[in-house]
Amino acid sequence: MQSIETFSTTHLIGDRLQLEHLAQFCIMHQDPQVMATLGGVRSHEQSKIIQILSFENAYLRFDWSTIYKNSRS
């Protein structure tokens, strides 16, 4: 069985979590507004540890990173 690596809709693009997403997660984890309902702001080191553990298990848990198409650079 072949696994899905990416998907898209009219407005979203979804990719399996990869280490290249780490910088985006670190920025998100340091934004007080974003993290207000997610346990509070995290340090870069906390984000890195959490995301590396998630990335290592991404293929087992099918974790995805999704973004709006118009925000992809």
C-alpha cells in the first residue's frame, strides 16, 4: 500500500510533518495569541524537542502540517 505524502483542497495544502517544518512550529509556539489555548508560549528548545518527537512518529500517527495556499512561500 502506498502512503499519501501530500494532499490539497481548494484552500489548503497538507504535508506529512518533516523537519523542514520545525522553524514554522517554533515561530507559532512563541506567539502568545496562537498559544493562548494551547498551554502557553514555548521556548525554542521546548518546541524543538516536542516537534522532533512528533516528526519521528509522524508516519505511525499520520500527523500533518496544513497551511492556506495563499500563505505558502
